[in-house]
Amino acid sequence: MGHGRNKADRDVKLGGSPADSANRTLPLGMAQRGYRGSIEAIAVEADHNGVAASEIERRLLELGFVEGATVEVLHEGPVGRDPIAVRVNNTTIALRRREAMAVFVTSIFLAA
């Protein structure tokens, strides 16, 4: 799905530039508690601890991490902030940060 894209390509797709923080994508693994965003792409860079990149991507897709889905970071673990709890659409899921680094998101700004 997100294979072959680089960060600059994702920024251009969103109509922004790397300097435009309002439209820039970031890995979900870098988001803090309270962050809300829309999933732009899944891009697993390399195998993790003997698990193939394609397997990690498949798992994320099966859990609902699909382009356009809304995601919110609900909780961060105490040690190294791992794992994190996120809500994807209406499902709460726990992920390791290294898995969340493969999910690229764009912020959603809520009207006050």
C-alpha cells in the first residue's frame, strides 16, 4: 500500500511542503497522547525481529489501519512509553511504537 513512497512524496500528496507543519505527515509512533489524525499510508521500512515487513503491514491492515481511517492516541505506556493504546475508528488497539512507526498520519484539527 504505502511501499515506495517517501516522506517528500507524502507531503506533496497532502498539498503541503516539509516546512508546512499543519499538513505534514508523521509516523503514529511519534505522536503523543491526545493526538488525532487521519491515516495517510502504511509504509513498513524493514523486517522487525524476524517478522517480515509484509506480515506487519498485513496485520496493521487487518486491525483497521487503512488510508483515511481516523486514529487517536489514548495512552502511552510508562517504560519507554511502550505500548501505546490507539483508537482506530471505534476500536481500541495496543501497539508497540516500532509497529506504529509504519503508520503515517496527518493531524485532524477539531473546531473549538
